[in-house]
Amino acid sequence: MEKLTANSEEINSADVKFISQILENVADVSDIESEVLEPVVNTVNQVISTISSSYKRYSLTRDSSRVLYSVENILSNAETSGQVIKATRNNIAVTAVPLNSTIISAPVSGVLENWGSNITTIVNDSTPYSDAW
């Protein structure tokens, strides 16, 4: 995934859609190793950075909600081993907090958007993405 975002100037809407599909596939795994979170956060950070600095912002944001919804699901399925897992970059900060000693965890993430300093918090009750844009 990180190779897809290595050259951010060339990212287009098809790339963002492809990244969202990859993340959705990762999110479908029931027990996600914590090592997977770093490349996920790196990729999402680069996507947000590209969208925020691009003149193509409006064409790139269509699938961004799918990306964020997938991140929430990945965090929910992350194997925390009872530990709090945190990952931060310039544009995103995520935390998976175990609710108890079982596999259940509570994802908490914030997206720090460069273009308006908006902070979006995603928690367990967030709604799925919508294609009705």
C-alpha cells in the first residue's frame, strides 16, 4: 500500500479507490496483527496529505470516507494483547484501546485535516460510508 502513495503528486481518484478497497480487504480479517497498523497509518497519512494539498481535492475525496471507515474496522479487529496501541503521523492519530482481556477493542482515531484544521473523531458508532456524493 505504501508504494501506491510513494509519489503523492501522481495519486488520482482511481488510486484512492484502490487503496480504499485494499483497506476494506484488510478490515475483513478478524484478527489483525498490530504490526499491520503502521503501514495502514502511513498510507492513510499520505492519502490525507495528498488530498489536502492537491488541486484535485474534490475528485480525490469521494472514496476518502471508505478509507476512514476501513481504518475504524481495522482498529476494531486489531489484536492488542491487552495493550493500548497508538500510531500518529502529521495528518492522522489512531489508538486502539482494549475494552477487556478478550479480543474486543475500541478504536479511537482522529483525522487532522490540513485544509481547515478540522478534527474528525471516529468511534464504534460511526456510520458506514456513503456513495451518494
